[in-house]
Amino acid sequence: MKFNKQSQRILRTAALCVRANLLELVDMRGFFMKEKVVVCVCFTLAALLLVSGAYDFLIVEFVPAELVMSIGATLILIGMGFAPNMFFTPLNKDYLTKEAPSIVHPRVQQWFFFTGLSLSGLGMILRLLL
């Protein structure tokens, strides 16, 4: 499919706007390389875990508790990936009082983490009851 020059210009401008908004949303300029690697590892493991859980749910056996636990663990890994600094900072009194730098707003990171914990707990309870 060919685009004329004006359509190409509009598409290029739209792509730049989307790219600029994503860069504002995910700001990793202040992070070291090891922290960026941790983010990539956490997100990759989360994606693999989610795909594995969905495959297990759809193809192998139809157990909702397993799917809920997979989604919960995925959200926990994503939440941990949003705050890669916590992997390299020792847990002491000073760390617990300060807010750790996060890729996204800290509320979003906490929401992912605690929702994942809640879903994992719910999956464990469902597994024990069913």
C-alpha cells in the first residue's frame, strides 16, 4: 500500500507523538545499565509466565485457580520490574523510609504489586478449597 507525501508526513508526526508520550510515561534516563537489565528480565519472565499460564489453562486443564495465580505472579513481576532499584539496595531502615525511584508513578507500581499479591492469594485459597 502506497501513501502520498502528506499521508506519510501525518503518519510520521503521529508516530513521533506516540513515541514522545511513551518516553514521558516510561522514564529510564536516571537508571544504570544493570537496572535496565533487571527491568527487561522481569518483564520477559512476566510475559513467559502469563503465556505459560494461559496455555496451561486453555490447552492442558481448565483450572481457574491456576490462571488466577499465573496472572497474580505476572503482576508481581511487572510491579517489581517497575522499581528495579530495589534489587540493588540493601534493606535497612533508611531504605524503608525513603521512596524508591520507579519507572512509573509509585502508585502504579504499588497497584501492580499488591494486586498481584491479592490475586495470588486468591488463587491459593481457590486451589485449597477446590
